[in-house]
Amino acid sequence: MDNTLTWIVVVGVAVLIVLIAETLLDEVMSERGYPVDDFEQQADLISVDHPDLVENYRIAHTQRGRIDEGSQDTEASRGAVLRYRPLFDEFLAPDSNRAA
């Protein structure tokens, strides 16, 4: 595999991981009673239940949106995944607050 093809694969995988992370987070949040159709409503509820995580959520979601615009790079994808991680940790904790 040449360097160009290798780089295309790396970038594609990074983007795919962000898409999967947001999809999985939506599933976890839905199971916890959070609405998943309206980002702003989700963010508002997270800001109440998990105020220390809402900024991570907003930034990761913004990075996710850049994928649709075609302006996402590998480092931004990595940053988004790092911001999703504490959200997963919190929402998957046995004593996690529920929106509903």
C-alpha cells in the first residue's frame, strides 16, 4: 500500500470512529432517558445533570458536524473521540444520573 492510500485509510478510519462514537453515545443517552432528536435539548440536559461534561459534548458534536461539511481532519477526529470518552464513562457508570 502506498503512502497516499495508507493516509486515506487512516483518515477514513478516524472519521468512522467519530461517527460510531456519536451514534453509540446517542443510544446510551436514549437508554438513560435523554432525547436524541434535538442536540440543543440534549446539551441543555447534560449541562444540568453533568455540567462538567457539557463542553466536551458540544465540542465533540461540532467536530462530528464538520465531517458532514468535509472539513474534518485526523487530529480533530482524535480530539472528538477524546471528548466523547468521559461522556461514555459517565453515562455508563452504574450510578449515572438519568434525564427522565
